[in-house]
Amino acid sequence: GKTIVITGSSSGIGAETARLLRQQGARVIGVDRNDPMITLDGFVRADLSEPSAIDAAVAQLPDRIDALCNIAGVPGTANADLVARVNYLGLRHLCQRVLDRLPEGGAIVNIASILGAEWPLRLAQHKALAETANFEDGLAWLAGQPVPQETCYQYFKEALIVWTVTQSQKWFLEKGVRMNCVAPGPVFTPILGDFVAMLGEERVQKDAHRMKRPALADEIAPVVAFLCSDASRWISGVNLPVDGGLASTYL
Ligand code: NAI
């Protein structure tokens, strides 16, 4: 079986993905700031907002990792600096640190969001941020372009999509490692309430009404598992919406 590292494994989509991949026979190592609620094959506690903590976590991970699922994330009700660190800079740092442990055919799956769908509006900014070499350079670049608190969640999900798509070209050609995003619409997890606080009851109700209901975590996890599997070996550099068609209603 494959060895798969999953961040955010202690709640919501990450916990469901860990459960499913173990059921499918993978050895799953969780990484989270909180204790796991389910049985895992290994667990590393780490605060993924700090590069030094990420490095310490990587030192405890296996030498060979077949897939990395970056599922940990904070909602836009968190401070914009923390959103930048966890949802983008730390995620990117972890990928860079884990890359040389992924074999040819290895996979990285990053959880974006339907709220990142407007990335084309700020493409030049997101490409410039994607070109910063590391966590500290990214922070320094952001200090010159402060991101408003109200839209920080959207901004860093957009940035994640642009980084994933652009960086994947290089890693696929040079290392044979695939990297893709999954972009869920609303999902029933503990942070759904934070999206109501971020966007307002009306918008969330409107979206929920369009799709009849939010997704369940077990409607997202199988797609993440597919993108980790060899069945998806020719898929690289895509952002796959898993939103019950919600994005299509924005046209
Ligand atoms: P959740 O709150 O249930 O799980 C998030 C996990 O990330 C938690 O276990 C938490 O401890 C961990 N985490 C957060 N900050 C961390 C840090 N600094 N260090 C280590 N671990 C940390 O949320 P959910 O819904 O499962 O979210 C998973 C991903 O899906 C996130 O990236 C979120 O932005 C994204 N998403 C969620 C949607 C939803 O409606 N629930 C919709 C679209 C995207």
C-alpha cells in the first residue's frame, strides 16, 4: 500500500479522507495541531503556520511518501496573517520540504475552495506571489501588498490554485510528481459556521439553496483519494471543483 501524509487529519474533510484511504489499504500519517479523533498509522502534532514547526514535523515523517494531501486550513474569520501562513505559505513550505521524499508517480493534492474561483481577476498578483522562493520571501512580498481581512480567505485560496497550477508543470516534468487542487463548495464540517460569519447568512443560504444542501465530507474524500491514486496518473495541474455544480451557476 501507499504511504500518505494528510494535514488537517483531526477534523472534517481531512479526517474523512484519512479514514477512507486507510480503508483502501494506505498507511496514513496525520499532521494536525489537534489530537486525532480516529485511528491512524502515525500522527505528528504540528502548528502548520510556522516554518520551523513544519521542518520539525517533516523530520518525523517517513523517508518515502507516496502522496501528500494538504487539507488543513483556517476560515476567513481567522486573522489574515494566519490565513496567509496556514492556507498558503505553510502549505507551500511543506510541499517544498516533502518533495524529495516523493517518488516518480507521487502525488500532492491541495484543498482549495470554490471561494478561490475568481483567481483570474488577480492573476498577475498571484503569479508574482507564486514566484517568491520560500515562506519568508512570501511574507515579505505580502507586507508590501496587504490583503484585506474581509477577502483574505478568497485571496489565499486563489493564490493556492495559481501556485499549484504553475508549480505543477515544473515538478511533473522534473520529478514526475503530480500536483492538483480540489475545490469544494460548502461542506458540513465544523468550519461551515465560520463561512456564514465571513460571507453573511444570505450568501451562504443562496449557495446552499442552489445546490439544495452543503456537501458531506464523504463526497469530497473519494476525489482526493482518486487524485492520490495511480488511476489519475495523467492528471496534473488541474483545479477540480467538487461542489455539486455550484460553480456552474456563477456563469
Ligand atoms: P475543519 O476545521 O473541520 O478542519 C481543519 C483542520 O485543519 C483541523 O483539524 C485543524 O486543527 C487543522 N488546522 C488548522 N490550522 C492548523 C494549523 N495551524 N496547524 C495544524 N493544523 C491546523 O475544516 P474542513 O472543512 O475540514 O476544512 C478542510 C479544508 O477544506 C480547509 O482547507 C478549508 O479551507 C477547505 N474548505 C472547506 C469548506 C467547507 O465548507 N467546510 C469549503 C471549501 C474548502
